Amino acid sequence: MIKQFLSSQAGHPKGMIGRLFALLMNKGNKDVYDGIMDMLDVTPQTSLLEIGFGNGQLLLEIEKTHPKRICGIDISETMMAAAQKKFKKAGLTDRIEIDRAGTEAIPFDDETFDTVLTSNTIYFWKDLRQGLTEIHRVLRKGGCFINGFATVKGLKDHSFTEYNFKKYELADFKKASIETGFKVEDQIEIIKDKAYCVKIIKQ
Ligand SMILES: C[S@@+](CC[C@H](N)C(=O)[O-])C[C@H]1O[C@@H](n2cnc3c(N)ncnc32)[C@H](O)[C@@H]1O
């Protein structure tokens, strides 16, 4: 019961527990955030989108690299409010654009972004290939998607991921990427066999 509750909070944080969970994720996902930051190549011309930004911690980090445009989407109303609170405190409400939406229908025109990124969300997408196809649509040609995620072995370390998590091996993600029109460009092994950041490029 508790495991099911925790897994549903991870996939769709709600209320006070959801906010607490997001704070724990900020700590637990720090190495993945760092991997994504290492892979990002932001210039003053870069437009970027984070999928499933949680409480907005990584968007705040990325903002410091001064992209031209910085956006995020998340399905959770609680996370929208938590991120807005952080951005308000930092004086960045007008600068960081966030929408309540999911990978099922990304609310941006074709070829809007140079970079799309996500940390620990692919387990909750309704369909990996459909999500990748949507990301491909909103990316410019040559643009990249950076995905930080834990593999089957990595998720097994957290017993609540037994429920509600779709699990992928590194090879599953790469195969789906190639099948949806991307080329695999680079990868960082965050924890041996357990967590990776993978950069794929829109062909
Ligand atoms: C495990 S949390 C990770 C939060 C943050 N990215 C981090 O690493 O700290 C998953 C987040 O993805 C969001 N989410 C789940 N499914 C989503 C989807 N299909 N599209 C966009 N966001 C989604 C959830 O609301 C939640 O905020």
C-alpha cells in the first residue's frame, strides 16, 4: 500500500506529500542533474524545454547558463505551484515559462526548441515512442534531447518502483530513439549499469 502510494507520488506528485517528495528527488536526482548540465550546450541563441520539471530545481540551475528561452511542462498541478513559488522567490516568473501539460501533447509548435531534456520521467510517459515522437516534432533539425534515467537494475534499488514505473534498459531507450528519427550522440554513465544520461539528436 505504502509502496503504491510512493510510486504514484513519484509519477504525479500531489499536495504536501508531493512537495516533500519533490524535495527528496532534488537530493536523490542530483547526480542526474549534474550529468544533464554536463551534456547541455547552451548559447545565447538556445531555446530549451524541460519535461516533468518537478519543483523546478533543475530549471533554476539551467537558467544560470542564460539561454534565450527557457520553458517547462509538467502534468502535476502541485509541481506547477511549487515551481512557480521558487521562480517568484528568484524573481524569474516572467523568464521561465511553465505549462501544465505532458509528453502526450506538448503545447508548442513544430521545431520550437534546440534542446529538450528530462530527469527521471520516462517511466511515467503513457508511451515511450509516442513521447519521443512529440519531442522530435518540437525540436529543430539537429536539436537534441537529453534523457537522464535509471535502468531496470537502478530502479530495483528502490522497492516502490515495483508499481507504476515502466522500466527500460539503456538499449531499449536507444532502440526507441532510433526508431523515432533520432541518432544517439553521447552518453554518461551516472551509476554503473544503473543510471545514464543519453543525448540523442533529431535527424
Ligand atoms: C520522479 S519526478 C522527477 C522530477 C524532476 N524531473 C526531478 O528529477 O527531480 C517525475 C515528474 O514528471 C512529471 N510527469 C510524469 N509524467 C509526465 C508526462 N507524461 N509528461 C510530463 N511530465 C510528467 C511528474 O508530475 C513529476 O513532476
